[in-house]
Amino acid sequence: MRICYFGTYEKRYPRNSIFLKGLYQNEVEVYECHVPLWENTSNKDVGFGFSLRFILSVLAAQIRLIFQYIFLIPQHEIIIIGYIGHLDIYLAKILAYFGRKKLVFNPLISLYDTVIMDRQYYPKSSYKAYLMRFLDRSACKMSDLVLLDTDSHIKYFRDTLNLSNIAFQRLFVGADNHVFYPEHRAHHENIFNVMFFGKYTPLQGISKIIEAANILKSESTIKFTLVGKGQLRNKMENKINDLGLKNITLLDWIPYNQLSLKMAEADLILGIFGDSDKAKRVIPNKVFQALAVEKPILTADTPAIRELLIPDRHIFITKAKPVKIAEKIQFILSHKKNRHEVSKNGFHFFKKKLSVNKLGADLKSILECIQ
């Protein structure tokens, strides 16, 4: 099997890097036709597609992709559009059509769902919202197969975006087990370190984590570490200051290849607790990464989580309410044996189902069916 992984995709993003490594490990010939566009853009959704500079960058990238594809890419059967690839699909469709290739789209997210519904950057009635919806729908319609991360996400694309006739296939995100693996570091005996890392977006529900920390502020053994930046960082920092919380430490981004070491300092990793419908449809990267480093994780009880993981066996879950989050943290703190059993079970499940090699094998099997 010979694959062309195509587009302006963010090469280091886990959804892409895991796919590429997984295919290589399963003896698939992969040729990358790639022009970097997103690597240096931290907030990809702000102004997405609406500035002249951005439009010119996209056009220049497409021209470079044409030359790369024609002159540098060997013969292949399948083109995969990497994440983020909504703007690459039109060129890829032309190349696939004239070259008689199968076209696979790996969007990971809906632009409309993320930018308009979850982060609410633009009104639902705006032309920008219509554009996002158009990009989602047209990209899927032009593809022979669309890969999404959960059945809940597939249902959203089919029902809300009216794509009932599209061929979708679920493939979980997983984590790179060459980057995330158990690290044994000395822990402070009298401190229970609760860690969150990620973008400060509505999906994460960081405000609820802060409110839970406020409820637990009299518990001297429980300390919170919040790692990341993003849309709501200043607002959340002000909230922490207004509440006068001394049990929260804020850190900026930690390099991806160093994150596993930082996670080793935690006694508990927090997932997402957002109120949006999107929060119910996704399993975030941090969940898979916590499983990979053999750490217990607490996240909101959602349909997506239950598609893959068994509560109190692989993971801890709770209602997405501050008082419930606080109560569950106290429970996990006081049940050390249970905490370690869940961590171990989650780690073994990850090795069996969610490693790079396993996901690569799953992807290879999916692609074999469309050749």
C-alpha cells in the first residue's frame, strides 16, 4: 500500500504524527506532500480564512503543493488530507480525480462546531458561520472516506451537518507512546498534585476546575497546577485572583516532548468539563496521554468517554459541576489503592488498543477496504 499524506497539515499535531508513525510502523509506504502553514499559528480559529495575508499564504501553499506533488511524489493509490485540511481538499480532489486516487479526509474537528458553536467567535447568523459550515460539508462530500475520532462525532456530522450519505469511519486519537510513557519521579508525601494542561477554551471547562479548587481551598494537601494558554487565560487568571486562591499554580505551555515528565509529578490529571455539545462528543488528547503515562484521570461523564473507557476501571468520571468535581477529587485522594488500580488498568488498555502501532494497524485495515 502506498499513501500520499497531503496538505498544509500541522505535522507535529498528535492526530497527524500518530497516523504517520503508525503507517510507517505497519510497513505502509508513505510519501509526504507537505507545505507548513499552521505550525506557527497558536490560535488557528481566530480570523480563520478572513485576512488577506492568510488567503495569500494559502494560495502560495497550494502552488507549492502542486509542484511537490507533480515532481516529487512517487506513484500511490490513496491521498490522505491531514489535519487541518479543510482548505486543501479542493486541490487534493482535482489531483485525486485526474490521477484516479482514493481521497481520505482526516478533519478531526468540525470548523463550524469548534469556531462558531463552542468558542463562539462569530454569530451563528454571520457569513463566517455559513463559510465554516460550507467548508465542513464540501470537504466531506468530496472525500471517499472521512475519519473521525468518536461515534458521537460521526453522528454530529451526519445529523447536524446533513451528511447522512457520507462514508465515515471511527478511529480513536490515541497518544504517541514514544513521547508519553510512565516516568517514576519522587512525590511530596503530603501533597496531592491535581494537574490540568491544555488550551484555555470553553471546551475545557477551566472555570469549573477553579471553582472546585475554591471549594477545596481548606484542604492543605490538595494543590492544583494549570498548564497552558489561550482564549480564556486572562479571564481565568483574574478569577483566581478575585477568589484569592493560593492552591493554584499557573504555568505556560510546556514543550510537547517534555510534557510527559511534568505529568509524572501529578497524582491526578484532569480532563475536560465544558458545557458545549462538542465537549460531549470528543475524547481529548490529554485523556489518551494520561493513560499512556499510567496516571489516573478525572473527566466529565460523556457519551464519547463511554464509547471507549469503562468508568472506575480505566478512568474516573463525574458530572461537570464544581461541587461534584471537588467531591470526586476528595474520593480519589482518599482511595489510594483504587487510584492505582485504575491507573494500571488504563495503562494496559492503552497499550493494547491505543498505541501508535495499534492505531497504525487499524488505519491500514481501514484503507485496505477502500482500495
